[in-house]
Amino acid sequence: MNDVVKKRFLVIDDDSDVLAYLSTWLADHDFIVDIAHDGIEATAKLKEHRPDLITLDIIMPNETGIKFYREIKKDPQYASVPVIIITGIMTEFEDFISHRRTVPPPDGYISKPFKEEELSNTIKEVLEMKKSKNGKLKLITGSTSAKC
């Protein structure tokens, strides 16, 4: 019997192609996947099942990724859940979040379009970082790491 507990991911993106790709890829790599099309749906999914990791788009209808991110990082119940931002507006978002003082930076960034290897490396590094709980968060962009 396999005693390994599968990791649960919450994938949040308004692009159905991105949702389909990420959820299929993650399921193929033996993760449990919940999906949401915006921040409102994501909040409901988050309350149903606490994920081990969240992938989050920034520009979405109804509730943006920025608002969702701020809300979960201020909530003690969900603040420790790692978040990887996957967005097509990388430069603008990195500039925005680096000037925020009320929330910590995300655990990783991936720029759209992304390669499978970049996705795999970033997820692996973020999960290892969470597992080690070394107290120092790293800013992870693809397979390159830098301390924050």
C-alpha cells in the first residue's frame, strides 16, 4: 500500500485553455487538482479543500488575482499556503508586488507562455521550500532562485 499523501493544488485562471493544460498536467503528475475561473470561485474552493499549493493568474474577471492574493495572505488560516503567480503581465506585477508592504511576495513567478520544465522546476522548488520550512522565502522564477 502506498502511504504517500497526494498534494492538492488549486489552479486559478480565467483562460479555459490554461486551466485545462495545468489541471491535466498536474493530474498526470499525480496531484489532486481543483480549478477556479476567478477569485470569487477560488475563495469558495479554498474553503472546501485547503490546497498544498495555489497557481494564480493576475488578470481575471469578477475578482482579480491581486485581490485574492491579498485576502489569503492576510488570513492566518491560509497565509502559509504557497502561491505561484502564472501571468502574462510579469514585469508589471513584479513591480507592483515589490512595492507592497502589506503582503509578502509570492513563492514563485512564472511568465506566460511557459515551458513544462519551468513549471515542473518551480513547483518542485516551492514544495521543497515549504517542506524544509527554513524560514527564508526564496523568489523563484522558473528554475532560477534568488533570496528575497
